[in-house]
Amino acid sequence: MVTIPIRPLEKIRNALASMPETESVDVPFEAGEVLMREGERHDHISLVIQGEIDLLKHNAEGEAFAVGTLRPGQFLGLLLLSSGETSFLTARARTAGRMLSMPRNTFLLLLYNLPGFNQMVGPLLLGNLVSRYRRVVQLHVEVAQLSQELAAEKQQLQATIQQLEATRNRLIQQEKMATLGQLVAGIAHEINNPIASLSRAADSIEPGLQKWFVTPPRAADLALLRQAFLEGLNRQPLQTEVQRERLAQLELRFPDLPRPLLRSLAQVEPALFEELAYYVISNPTVERKDLLRRWVEVFEVGTLVRTIRVASGRIGSIVRSLKGYSRQDKSVVDEVDLREGLRDTLVLFGYALKKYQVIIDLPALPPVRCRPSELNQVWTNLIVNACQAMGESGTLRVTCGTGDPGWVWVRIQDSGPGVPEDLRERIFESGFSTKGTPTAEGAGLGLGLAIARGLIEQHHGRIEVGNVPEGGAAFTVHLPVAGQ
Amino acid sequence: MSKIYILCIEDEPEVLEAVVRDLAPFEAAFPIESASTAAEARRVVESILQQGQLGLVLCDHILPGEDGVSFLVSLHRDPRTTSSRKVLLTAQAGLTDTIQAVNQADLNHYIAKPWKPAELHAVVRQQLTEFVLQNETNLYPYLSLLDGERLGEKIRQQPLPPDE
Amino acid sequence: MRMNKRKVVGIFLGLLGFFLPWVIQFPGLSFPGHVTLGIFLLAAAFWLTEPVPIYTTSMLVIFLEVLLLSAEGPLCLFARPPVAAVTAEAAPREFRLPARAVTAGSEVLVARPSGAFDAVKVEVLERGPDTVRVQSGTLSTTSQVLTQADHWLARYVPASYRTFFAALADPIIILFLGGCLLADASVKYRLDRALTRMFLRPVGTSPRLILLGLLIATAVLSAFMSNTATTAMMMTVVLPLLAGLDRDDPLKVAVVLAIPVGANIGGIATPIGTPPNAIALAALTKQGLGVPFVQWVLMALPIVVVTLGVSWVVLMKLFRPRTAELKIELAGAFDRSPKAWGLYVVFGLTALLWFTENQHGISSNIIAFLPVVALPMFGIVGKKEIHALPWDVFWLMAGGISLGTAIKTTGLAEWMVGRVDWASLGGFAIMAGLALLSFLLANFLSHTVTVTLLAPIAVSVGSVAGAAAGFDLTTALVTVAVASSYGMTLPISTPPNAIAMGSGVLQTQHLVKAGGVIGVLGMALVLVMTKYYWPLFAR
């Protein structure tokens, strides 16, 4: 920056002012006064004598940016000197001051024709231009720096976006895992029960069979014992109420017999039991008493075989449901009966649904083209949601049907508090949860319904929620029928 | 001497049968009653209390309707059954649930399905020993079924019947 | 306390018995004899019906004796018969006495400074309306004579109240105390359990041998411990061993019966085995017929061994085991702490001294004080064990002992048995009668009470029937004591029976059957012993 000392500047001003041919006039200005306006014609060139002037440039949105400052010894309107076009910048006084102004044409004429004028103004002009050039270079450097920073920021932003996406994916995964966790607990529960009865039955059957080899029954008794075995095998377990009543009666009749024996006898068909009792009581020999004991043992073996059958059957059906539910060929689109997936899901959640009354009404449906495992995920999420809404007790209703031609619907209805009108859309947003803080148990990340809606939309279907008059919410899924 | 009962609650008939069958040796001194739901169990408890005491409740975790934990909690609150020993029978793999249940209901023990008979026997023996020690003065009838060491120790500390 | 019918009747009978002799005069029985009879009837009624605990009745007995019979008691203190000096007549050896001072039999009662009276025969010279002139060489002017020779306390020399109180520290009670303390210490250091296991270890797995082992082990322990404590301990050791048996295996019943049977029989073996033995001994000691510890054991051991064998056979026959094998696990060893060793030494030394009484001559009662002193001194037992001693039993025994004293000193004994011509009955018949009475009473009453009631009667009978052929007081009292131990037919007969019933394994009929058979066979043996064996020890 070339600084022009005040004294020479004052000298120049006085010299110029004393030259009548320059047509120069002193122009005083106030702070804030606009001395030149962008886009307007400006045919004067002025030498700042006192005060400071800001140069402003407006961008497309009309916002003003400061691009430089004019101080005493610098020219206003220098850029327009040769071109004579409309003004490129706006100039506004920052402080009060004055400047010496002369017409542009006069200035140019005098500059080329009057050596004294040139001698006086030339160095000033040069100083002005040098200072502006420096500024330009400086600006270039700044711009380069800024664009570098900008690039870095852009990169950071991209990374953040990627991270956010990953988080979202992880949350969805977590939601899936939580449901999976519940599912696994349910399967464990469903399978552990039959396994318990299976393994206990297998253990208990052993001593009865061992005895058979140690003291084989008499040939004459075999028919009776075979009847005992078949009786045990075909017996349906009694309701505990009935069994208790029969046991109490037997205990009164036979106070000397041990309770475990009486409990087994209570299971026997009453008519058959009376026959047996008469056989022993009418002639209570040691052999007959022993035979009765034997009879009960064989009956027990029969019931144990039946238990093993029932238990292994249950385990088999659970495994089948599990296979149906998970369908490894995830991405394959298939024409399926929706009810299969619904039933499998309900079986696997059997333990969680035990505390509720579950009403299932599934009439036949036309097949739907879908990825079955994805729809199972939908049913799972809707059932979990219904259970969470109902809390400790309630009624779950699962129904389906054909509505508009070409569409089928599946409805999962709970007896919880229902969904308030103003939240009907928001409950499908990810992260929306009425359950407060998410817990491991509730699996409530608030993504379940969002995921469900996403999957349904991928199947070109839609999901609606509404409240039912008897209380509770009903989620209805509409899906297009195959071949439409 | 009022009878001390064992109550088993389980909704799956096959599992209930297995539990009762495994506990049969205890029936020489402790009659076993069974129920399949919490509501039924409540009625059984009432009838038991008319004839004796409720010594031990062996209850499945998940029952139709009211679940086992809440039933055991309600038994614990009833002063007539506060001292009854409470054992939860659970088929759930998750420990958190069970631990929570155990703490909540002030349970004495829990047994995971499928159980080992020796384990079930040990738990029932120990729990009944506790009950008998707390609630009975004549301990002789239980010496052969329950923990004879501990009962014998208590008998040693009891005053003997007066004079010969 | 709930007043049931039995208690009301008991109180009524007791009071009736107590006041009856005050109202009805029995000829030939002194007034103090009447009082003692009242106390005896009251005690009998209360002991039979238990309106108050039996040891309380004993305390009441001692209290009434001190009040009504002791020299320092209010009755004797305020109702002393009046005395007066005799006045000498002019003639030598002639005196004038108040008319009532001379009895119809021409006797005057001269009071000694000690309070006792001497009956002095006089010659009545002249009988006036108020005075009598007599001649006697014994009387002098310093003599104080009873002015009322027919006074109801005349001729009664009351004992000091100390005599009645002293019953609580009777040497036999000290003997029993020593035994109890040894037993308590054994329980504390589990010597009882360790010994049981030692006895049972060699018997193997045969149910028959296990049963025999149990009978012997219980009997041996019970000979030194109270029958009740032995039974309680044996139950806790044995019942867990039966877990493996079938619910209705008769072996269970046999085993549970073997324990009270063994305990009741084992109690017979030593003087400290059970309180009835000690009471019989106390009565004998009072008569100067002390029986050394070892002599008692020698007298009792044969019948104990034979009845144990009989019991084994009976139990095996009545409750034939179904299993052929019973595996029993007996873990545990002897306590090896220094204090336990102290107990073993004291126990061993005491037992050794008891069994060698004949060699060194020191009374077993004195030896019994060795554990009483040594065990607390070395910290082997503490305050807790001292407090836990069966003080109620000691009181019960003390009541019996002091009642015996009163019955003897007031002349009640002689009067009671003087009604019957015992000599004509024959010695054995008398003793057999006492034995049967003891057995019958013991089935319904506490054994201690039975013997407490019968011992004074036996002693009284002995004092007049001594002449009867074949009667021997030692044999009679041993018979009474041993017979009482066979009274074990009913659940209420003995605390060991009650404990066995409490196990829930037995039904009353089991106990009645086994207890009845063994009791009756035992009684038969007692009679054989009374006839042929025990008189051999007579002095």
C-alpha cells in the first residue's frame, strides 16, 4: 500500500483547484452517504482528500459484500476512467470527509495533453493501480485457501452422511435382532416344555421295563396287562380339576394305598377302574394285589409312551414353523398363501401370547406374490407392537379377507389403548415410540412399524391403522393379489 | 399334626405329570396337589389351607392368563402363605427375565426346564427342610425324607419332653 | 391353664385326700401320721391326675412337710404340748403331777432339753380330781413333764426342716446329677453320635443285624444318659438312614420301635440310667442298705441282656423286614479337640471308679461329684449345660425322698402296713405284688412318679414283713424300679415312646403290640429274677 503524505496531497489539491481548466470542485460527504451506485452511470473521477469510503459489491441475492476501502490519495471512479460504462461497485462513505471531483472527460484530456497535470496526477494513479493489483493477488490467494477448506468440509459432510446411514442400518438391524431375540426366547420356551416331558418320560419308562425282565408276568395275565398298556397309551390327560376330585374320592375309599398309586388310578376310565377294583377287592389275594400294582405300572408305561409321542410331535411342529418362518431364499419372490406365514409366526410367539386371549379367524385367500420371510417380519412386528400395547392382558384378533377386487387384507387387532388421531401418521416414522425410552425387553426402538411399512411398500401394498369401537387399535395390511 | 402340602402349577399336562411323578417320593409325608392355571391354583390353596399348610409351591413361569410370577407374588403377600416356599419352573432361555422374576416375587429358587431329577429333588428337599424348620416343632417325621443333618441339629437344640 | 375335667377331679381328690385324715380319726395313728397321710394322698392324687406339673407337686409336698411336720414349722412351733415341773411330796420318790399328765397306762412323758420325750413308767398311789400322786425312781424335781399326756403332738419328735430341704441334696440326687452332666457333655461333644456310629459300623447291611445293633447301641447309651435324650439322638441318626426303604416296609416300624424299647431297657442297667433306679437306691440308702454302683449293674445286667435279645426276636417276628439289605452310611468321627479329650478322661475315670467301688470303698455318690466339679472347671461344660440339667426331675426325686422320710418318722408307715398280716402272705408274693403294681402304674404314670409312690410303701412293708420268708428289702426295691421300666405299652407311658410316635412312622397299635409283648415278657423275667437271682445279693 502506497501512502500518500497529506502535505503533497494538499499541495496537489491546491494546485488542481487553482487550475481553472480542470473544472474541479470540492465535494464534502457525510458518513453513510452513497457516493456511487452500482449499475448507474458515473462520469466523475474523484480524489479522496479526507475520510474513508467503503466499496461494496451486491451478489445475485442482493446482499452486499465489502470489497475494499478508499482512503485519502485514492481515486473513486478509477475503473470507469477508460471504459465509461455503468458503475461496477457501490461506494458509501464510512466517515465524513471530502474529495476533489472532476469530469471524467476533462481528466482524460488534461492527462494526455497537459504535462503539468500528468506530472502531478501520474504517480498518484500508479500508486492506486499498484495497490489494487496487490489486493487482487491477495484475493486470489484467499480464494484458493477458501476452496481448499470448502473441499475438506465437503468431505467431512460426506463421511457424516455415511455414518448416519450406517447408524440407521444398525438400528434397523438392532430392531430385527430384538425381535429375533424374542423369537428365540419363544422357541426355547416352546421347545423346552416338550423336551422336559420327553426326557422325563424316557427316564421314567426305564424302571417299569426293567422290572418286566426281572420278574416276567405270568402268561395268564398278559391280556390284562396289554389292556393296561393300551389304556395308558390312548388316555387323554384329565383336567386337573377332575383329576383332583377323583383322587380325593379314591383317597377316601382306599386310605391305605399310597397317593402316587391312587393318582395313577385316578387317570383310569372309571368303569374300567371299578372292574379292576372289584377284581381285587372281591378276593384280595397277594397275587391279585400284585397284579393290580403291575397293572398300574404297565398303564404308566403306556401313558409315558403317549407322552413321548405328544412331545416329539410338538417339537416337530415347532421346527416346521421355524423353517416356514425363516425361509432361507430371502430374495425369491413366490406366490404364497399368506395364512401359512401368519400361522407360523403365531406358533413361534405362542409363549408370549399365552397371557392373552388369541382369536384367529383366517378364511382362505388367493395367493399373493411376495418374499415370504419379509412378510413374516411384518407380521412379527405388528404382533409385537400389539402385545406391547396390551401389556399384561387383553385380546389379540388376527383376521384376513378379500376386499377390493385384486386385493387381500390382513388385520391384527389388539385391545390396548388405541392410537390417538393426531399420531396415526407419525407412528410409522422411524424413531417414533410411545413407549418412552427403549429397553432391551420391550425392543422398542420405534422402528418396528417403520420397517413394516417399508416392507409393505416394497410389495406394492399399504398399511392403515384405525381404532375399533370396542377399544384398541387395528392395523390392516392391504396387498395386491398375484397376477394383477 | 397338620399336613404340609406341595402344590404344582403347570399348564402342560405332560410336564405337570412329569413333575408330580418326580416328586412322588416326597408324597410319603407331603401330599401333592396340582393345578393348571393361577385361578385354579388359588382355589386349591384355599382348600389346602382348610386341611393343613402349604409348604411348597412349584409354579411354571408362563401360564395362560395370569403368569406364575404374579401368582407367587400374591401368595407371598397373603400372610397365610408368606412362609410357604416358592420355586419357579421356567422354560425360558433368557436369564434376565428369570432373575427379575426371582427378585420381584422374593422367590426361594428357580428350576430351568428341562430339569434333572436329582436337581429337582435337591431343591425340593432343601426348600421343604427350610419350611419345616421354620414352621414345625415336631421334626421327627421329616428326618428320613428331608435334610436329616439340619433337622437333627435343630432337634438337639430343642428341649426334651419333661421327665421319664 | 385350661382346666379340663381330669384336672378338676384331680384337685378335688387331692384336697379331699388332704383333709380327710383331719376329719376322720384312724385309731392307732398319731396326729402327725394323719397329717402325713393327708400329704401323701394329696401328692398321689396330684401325681396321678397332674392338675399341676408333677415336679410342682413335689415342691408342694416339701413345703407342706416343712409347714406341718418340721420342728420349726408353725404347727409344731405354736402347738407344743404344755410342760410343767413336778412337785415333790414329803415321802421320798413320791411326786404330785397334774391329773392329765399320767396316761391310762401309768406313764408320764418327760421332756428332754432336746425336745424329745421319754416315757417313764410310774406307780400311781392316789388319784385326785386334779392331781395324781405317783411314785417313781426316775423322776426328779428338775424333770419337766407334759401336763397333757394325750396331747395330739405328744410323743411326736418333729424333725428339723433341714431334713426335708436336704432331700434336694440327697446323695442319690448328686449321683444322678453327675450322670446327667456327663450325658449332657457327651451330647455337646457328640460323643453319643460317635459311639452310635461305632456300634453300628460292624453290623453290615443285614436288616436283622442292624436292628440288633440299634437295640444294643441305644441300650448302652441309655444306661448312662437319660432315656429321652438317647431316643431323641438315635432318632436323628437313624431316621435319615431309612430314606431308601419302601414306604410300607415293616422294617421301618421295627427300627423306630427298637429305639424306645432299647432306651427303656437300657435305662435299667445302671443306677443313673433312669430316675426310678436312683429313687429306689435313695430309699435303700435311707435304710442303711446302700447298693454300690457295680452291684446294681451286676444285678440288672442279666435281665437287660436277656430282654434285649427277647425284644430283638419279638420285633423281627412282628415286623418282618421286606428288604434283604439296607445300606447305611455312617460318616463322622470322634471329636479330637482338647476339651473333648477332657470329657473322655473325666468320663472314663468316673466310670472306672464307679465300677471299682468294691475295691476302693468310696461311695459312688461321692464319685459322681467328680464330673460335677471337673466338667465345669475345665470349661468342658458351661453355664448353658448347667442350666439345662433336668432340675424338674431332681425336684420330683427330692419330693419323693422327703415324703419317704415323713412317712417313716410319723409312724404312718407302720400304721399303714400294720393292717395286713404280711408274714402270712410270704415274701415272694409281696414282692411280686409290688412289681405288678409298679408295672401297671408305670404304663399310665411317669416311671419316676410310680417309684416315688411305691418306694416308701415298699420300705414300710419291709419294716414289718421283714420276717416273712423270702422277703428282702433290696430285692423288693430293685424289683419295683426295674418293673417300672417295663411299663412302655402306651404312647404316653414314657417320653421315648412319645418321641417314637411323633416320628409319624408308627401307628399306636404297633407300639401297643410290641410294647405289650416285650413288657409282659420282661415282667415274667423280673419275677424270675426276684425269686432266684436278686435275693443272692441280700445282706
